Amino acid sequence: MMESLEQIKSQIESAILGAKIDIVPNAGPSQQSSLLIDNGHARKVAKFLRDHPALRFDFCTNATGVDWLERVVTKKVKVKKIVEGTEKEEEETQQEKIPGYLEAVYHLYSIEHKHGPIIIRLRTDDRGEGTRLPSLTPIWRSAEFQEREIFDLYGIRFEGHPDLRRILMWDEFKDYPMRKDYREPDDYEYEPTPHDDVLEKAKQHYAPRPQLDGAENITAQP
Amino acid sequence: MSDIDEGLRSELQRQGIWVTSMQELYNWGRKNSIWPLQFGLACCAIEMIATAASRYDIARFGGEVFRPSPRQADLMIVAGTVTKKMAPQIVRLYNQMPDPKYVISMGACAISGGPFKQGYNVLKGIDRYIPVDVYIPGCPPRPEALLHAFMELQRKIDEQKLTGAGKAEHLDPDQPSEFPVPAFGGHDLEPAANADIFRPMKMERNQ
């Protein structure tokens, strides 16, 4: 039986000085919460997870990316206010702007202890220039191609990766197609029954239907 | 062939004399020895393999000799999804095939991009870059459909003329037998289609 995420978190924090670990809760049916690891200590934490005799997460099955756009979160906060001399507690809605960032998510298993998965996340500073993360390929070799895929589709630059090139798209390609603000090249082609997004595209490419005069609704009386 | 009376020809045949024309003999030979280029791109290729294997047996039509080199192939079966990364290689292989050459566009992806048409990474039909002789719809088409396309192609070859006004395309020196290979661009293939041969359908919205 694997230890709980809280136990693993405290083990890491006591073993590695200065490591900052957050638990990202997942309230969904899977209940698979994950550990958010600070980039400075990521490689040490990964090594600890792999080598600790009770944990031994020796197998990274999956590495993938997530794109988080800039978003606004509305929260209800209790604020103390002085109204007419007396202190009152009032509820106020505050809007917090969370800047966008990219994440790399790793799923780890232990073949030795037959336990897992544990999910760890690394988070970039922003979605623009600061999309750099430490590569975990030196810890888990299986992450090599998957980190290349994350680089190809999300544009996260993994520092310390032995061979960081595009893997699915061609080398000359400039975009990152899995980012949420990506728009594919507009080479629209005839569709017999356009709908949804395709209908919007179709409207851009064809002259609008001419205004009808209402006569088409009149049917001949028998 | 039109010079010989059909009745006379039939009469001669009854007497053991077989009369034919150069064109008929030539096309008969060509249509019964179509050698496809051996490559597959996706699940359609599995159906193509099944067509070549003993149950469906494309050898009955003279097409069993799948060639591993474009220099020896007459027919390109584009069997599967053509990704944009793969498209230049397909066009290059087509260019390397000697004339006369034919293309079968097999399956929804090779025709139009199929289920991936709205994506960023799949070519919306190989007919954007090379001329296609026979299209087979299906996802994937059954081996019978490929055999049907093969027979359609045989019919087409049989009707090709060697001389005169409407002679076959590959005999016309003005007809190109090679087509420009698209380049990998920053956002898409460049150009996105060969405007000389690609004639997409237009949607009529004003009716």
C-alpha cells in the first residue's frame, strides 16, 4: 500500500531542504490529487521519489502538458469593516486575476513495489518567454520522447534534455498546436453540411445568403 | 481498330485468325500488369494488404507485384491519412515514378482529410498536389472496393488512345509528369495546394 500524498509530501520536505511542494487537489471521481513541485528542486525531488527505498517510483509512464490561459476567479471573502463606529463583518466578492502558465504532468509508478500512480506537476512562470522547466529525462529515460512531444505541441523548453527537437511536426514549424489560443491555418475547403465551428469558417469564406423578401414562405392554395 | 469491320473481325476469329491493333494490344498488356508502389500510410493500408493477400487476391487482376521502388511502379495507392509532414515525400515518390503512372486515392483521409479535416496536421486530400485517377470513399474501404477501383482503372487504361487528338495524358509532351513538391513552412505547407491541378468544389449559398 502506497503512502498518502500528504505523507510523501512531508517526506520530501524533510529530506530536501527548501523544497516547496503543494498538493493540487482533484475532487473528481478519480480522486487523483497531484504534487506541484517547485522548479528549482524538481530534479532533486524526482531523484528522491525514484530512489527512496519505500517509494521507488522507478517508472514514468506518461508525461504530458497542460495549457492554462489567464483566468479570473471570483471569490467571496469576509472583510471586516467599521460602519458607524462598530466593527462589522461583511461578505465581499473579489475577483482575482490568475496569469496564464503551462504545466508538465508526469505519471509515476513503482514496478518494484507495484504501487502508483503518483502524479507530479511542474509549472512554468508564464506562457510567453518564461516557458522553461527542468527536464526529468536524466531521472526517467522514458520521459525523453514525451518531453519532446510537450516541447513540440506546447512549447515548454526542457532544460537539461539531451535532444530537444520537434518530434511530430516538422522542424520549420513555428506554432504550438495544443495551446488553447492556437488557430490552425485557414485553408478552408467545401463542406456539404457545415456546422458549429466549421459553419463559422464557411460564413467567412462565402458571400452571405441574399436577403429574402418573404415570398418564399407563401404556399399556393389548393 | 475502327478501320476493321466488327463482323469481319469476328469471322476471322472463327477461322483462327486474330486481328488486333497496336493500341489494343498495348493497353491490354498495360492494364493487366499494373504494379503498385508498396507503401501504406494508415489503417487503409491494412485493407490494401488484405486485398493483396490470398482471400481477395489482387493477383487475379495482375496487380500483385508490389514494388518497393517508385522507378518500377505504375500505380500509387495512397492508402491512408496523409499528414502534412508526409505530403512532400508522397509528391516526391510520385515524381520519381515513370510515365505512364496512375493514382488511386483510397479512403476518406486520402480524398479529403476525412475525420481529421478540421485539424492542423492532416492534408485535406492528396489531390491538392498530384492528379488522382480513381477515388475510393470509405473509412477504410473494404478490399472489394479497392478491387472495384482497380477494375475502374483498368477500364480507364483500356480506353486510352495512343495517337490522335484525345490521346493519353502521358503521351502529351505538354502535360507535366512531375509536380512541385511543397515546402515545410512556418505554419503550413507552402503552397497549401497546387493551384494548377486542385479544383475544389464551391458551395452555392445564393440559391
